[in-house]
Amino acid sequence: MIKKLRAVAINFLSNRIPFVNKLMWDYEYSHGRWDFLRNKEMQRISAAKELLRKNVQNGNILEVGCG
């Protein structure tokens, strides 16, 4: 019950006060909450790198990503 109440309070505050949302993201990131994305991102980059290696010679590449 306390976890549910805490989640509702955080959701309510983070939607109304941007600073609370930033604090929540910083806390989650610093405690490893988003580490699972690292492997997925590395797989994506490796696949793109391999495609480029096979298909592009002496060209310029613009990688458009997020963040």
C-alpha cells in the first residue's frame, strides 16, 4: 500500500513540477535503473557499424540519435 501511495505521489508531483521529474530520472539513472538499455544500444550501434563497413567506402556518415 505504501509503495502504491508513493508511486501515485511521485507521478502526481513529477507531472506538475519539472524539477521533481529531473530528480526522479537522476535518481533512477544513478541507481542503475536504466542499465539494461546499454546492451540494447550497443547492439544497435554494432549492427549499424557492420552495415556501414560493408556498404560505405570513404564516405561521411551522419548518425542521428536521441540524447
